[in-house]
Amino acid sequence: MTSGNKLNSVTAVVAAALACLVLAPLLAPAAQAADAIFPVGSRVGLVPPAGMVVSKSFLGFEDVAKDSAMLIAAQPPAAFPEIEKSLAADELKKNGITVDNREEMTFDFGKGTLVVGKQTADKTRYRKWLLNVQTKDLTALVNVQIPEQETAYPDAAVRASLATLAVRATIPDAEKLSLLPFTLSDLAGFHIENIIPGRALMLVDTPDGVPTDNFDARMFVAAFDGGPTENDDHAQFARLTFGQIVGIKDVEITMSEPLRIGGQSGFQTTAQAKDMKTGADIMVAQWLRFGTGGFMQMIGMAKTDGWPAALTRLRAVRDGIQLK
């Protein structure tokens, strides 16, 4: 796989995962939030029916022995009307779902639509519950699927579970970081802007951690499979990966050289550039750390006038990263 494909695969993985969960929802009344169980990395949680546990393979709950599952997803608030359209009877019918009932559900933090129906998949007939709820800052989705003949999860139990839907304000940083294939011993004052579970982390230097185009500094850290196997190929590989960095223009390379990082072979590239959105003068550094069967890419950016101080902090993050 080429370096460009490796970097683009991150976006593809995330897009595919979200697409699979487009009809999966989750929400909950604030009064019962204390009792809700939140899958790791999810702002949405609920009290699952007795017998279901947190899934190890997807965001939600499952009973593997009974082929039963509750999928959870969160989308931006603006996604709510489009998902509502996808829950229309005619649209669901295209996906093999027959609607038995549709009703409005209201929670302390928002309201939405619950659709109950049936679907046949792999010669098995399932009972389906699809919940789509809009809150102030997200659209919560839950998709419940239980074999029609399964008696362990009657309609009343599923409805009681959906009635415990909850949304927490934030996900603890430690929980977010637990989803990564590497650990960080020092965030150097940066805030977590975004995480791609199992792959990558974006850090940002803003007072409250809220993403903004006018950042002072930010850092991207990711772990990838593959990479060059020979040291002689590191320089060319670094040029290719640096060329894939998005959001910068008018790039002028100022340094490109081998560097030991974390006791492993690495390569660093620095450049002067302009931020594509704001036009601000910035400095960009890319550090690659090579290992057996994979590599890590670390990209730091900061405004030119604050680069010396930012570089010290970026290096602190870089030097504290270890693969799990």
C-alpha cells in the first residue's frame, strides 16, 4: 500500500463505520443518566436489557448467544432531518424493513422518532427498533435487532431499556486515550480535539479545547501498518507522506534528516508554510518513527511567531508516545 493510500485509509475507515451505523441510535432521559452504561468512547448510553453486555466488536450492547444487539451512534445535530427522511416507511422498505409502528419519543434533552418493525436478513426474521433523537449538540441513534422467535427480550424489555437513554456532556480524556493503539505520557498542555479509535489522535492548543481555524498549535499522531523496510527508503517515504499533509500551502522545506525517536529509527521534516484557511504563516514538522511492520506519523503545526515555544511542547508529546 502506498503512503497516500495509508493516510487516506483513516478517513475511509471512519466513513465506513459511520455509514454502517446510520440507522443506529441512542438517547436517554437525564433523570436516569446515573444508571446508564456508556460504551467506551460514547457520549450516549443506556441501561441494556438483562442479558446484554457491552460489545467488544462495535459501539453498543449484545447477547452473542441469542444473536441480539443494540447499536449506538452519534452524528452532528444537522444530520437529524436527513436521518428522519431515511426512517420513512417507503425508504425503510427499500432496505427490507417493514414498519409496524411509528411514534414520537420525548426526553429531557430532546425529542425524536422511534420506528418499530421487522426485517429479514440471512434467512432470519428480526424485530427492529430504530430511534433517532436530536439533542442540542448531537443526533443520537439506536438500532435494536433481535430474532423474532427470541423470547428473552420481549417488546416491553426493549422499550424499558430505550426509556433509559442518556447523553453525557463529555467523554473523559483517559477514556478517549484508551481507544488508541499507543499511550502518551505527556499532553504538554494540549487538548484532545478528536480521536479515531484504533488509529489516530488530534491535539489542539486552544483555551478550552474547542476546535477553531485560528489555532496557535496542533498535533496529529497516528499509527499505521506497513512502511519502508530499509533505512535507505526513509527519506523518500518522508517526502511522500509530507506531501499528503492537508490544510497547508506555499510549502518550503527547511530541514529533512534522519532522527532517532523513542529508541527507534525515524525521520524528521520541517517546513515553512501558510495555513490554507487563514493564510497565517506557520511552521510544520513531521516526525516518522519506524518499527517492525508499521510506522508512526506525528505532525505538529504552529504559528511562526510562536514556533520555538510550540516546538518544545510538540517534542514533549512526541517523546512520550509508546505503542501498546
